[in-house]
Amino acid sequence: MSRNNASKRIEHRIRELGPWFQNMAIGGVETAPDHFLGDYPRAKWQGFAHVLPDDLEGRSVLEIGCNAGFYALEMKRRGAGDVVAIDHDERYLEQARLAAEVAGAEIDFRHMSVYDLPRLGRRFDLVLFMGVFYHLRHPLLALDMIHEHVADDLLLFQSLSRGSGAAEPVAADYPIDEWSVFDRSDFPKLHFIEHRYAGDPTNWFVPNVAAMQAMLRSAGFRIVAHPEREVFLCTKAARPPMVEPPPC
């Protein structure tokens, strides 16, 4: 097939699989050049890419909620060995398979949700959990399941965030007649979206920064880097003693 014909085939497949949420250059064709967030997610990636090792040779990676595969491909570009990427949306997986095929990247794409993680039956050196948390009805359960079933070392976490960006220390306990602490803007809070936010009915819980940090710690992750407001790099640690493991 000539280069011109190959380019036309790719362009046709991109249109056929649209719309795309991730703007990617596949065979020189951009998938979402008019994205409302700009060159997304590349522009965001550039703000925190430095917290991950430049060389991931031999390391296993799991991406939860891979969308069109942008981050999974970036991990392969850094030399990651076994990369598994899951998503509950078959159209996103078809987009990701096309991107990986054109890039010549071997990635194991699977149709699964975060609640299916026990089915994988293995752990990974690095888990990416990017842009999924706030779409979940049971976000803390998801973090617990990541800790229990798939995380072996590093977790890269990102969530939409609103409210205060501060995260001041809180006490280990409060008396029942303490009310004022809950009015503090920097107290851990999850904002519940009953209907829609940004036109999306799957936006359920939007945390402030303090809530993201507290929930990560509660699930058994130690924060080692916070390169930007919405992104945390964590290592797996011991689960707090009062927290029971999630059901399998």
C-alpha cells in the first residue's frame, strides 16, 4: 500500500471511530485538533511527565481507563515491557488499538472496568489511574481494589478537582460537638453531582485537593510527588489498620 493510500486509510478510520476525547497524531493525522482543552492530553502530560522514570525497561504497567491509549503509548515509548490497558468503552478500545497498531506498539487492551480488577490475577510495577475517579459511583472502593489486587509499587493518579487547592493537616479525632472544621475550605470534601457537570451524566464525585490526598492515604498509598493540582505519584504502603480489604 502506498504512503498516500495508507494515510487515507488511517484518516478514514479516525473519522469512523470518532468522536475522540484524546487528541493524538496517528500516522500524521490528528484525532481531535479542535479539542476544547487544547492539545489534550499532551499539554497536561508535559506538566507531570518528569515524575515518572524516563526508562521503564522491563517494568509492567496497567492503565485503568485508557481511553484512546495516549498514556499507555507513552509508557511504551519509555521502554515499558508488559503494558495492559483496560476500558469499559469498546469504542475507546478500538481507537486505542488503531493508535497502537500504527505506532507498532504491543499493548494488551481489555474490555474491563475498574471493578473487574481481580480478574487480572496479577500485580503491576506501575498503575495509571488517570481521569477515572470522578466518573465512578464508588470511587473509594476503586482505590481499595487497586491497592488490594493490582498495585505492586507505583500509582500515578489524576482526578478532576474543584474547591480549595489547600490541604492543611486535620486532627486524628474530633468531638461530636465539633462543627466548624467541616466549614473549612481545606477540609477533605467530595462534591456530589446529582445530575450533570460539563454536560456529562457520568461525573459523580469531584474532590478538592485535600480529599484526594486523604482518600489516597486511606486506601494505603503514600504520596511522593504532587507535580500539579490534579496529579499525584504514590507508592504502595500499608493500609490503615481500621480499613478492611475490599471484597474480591
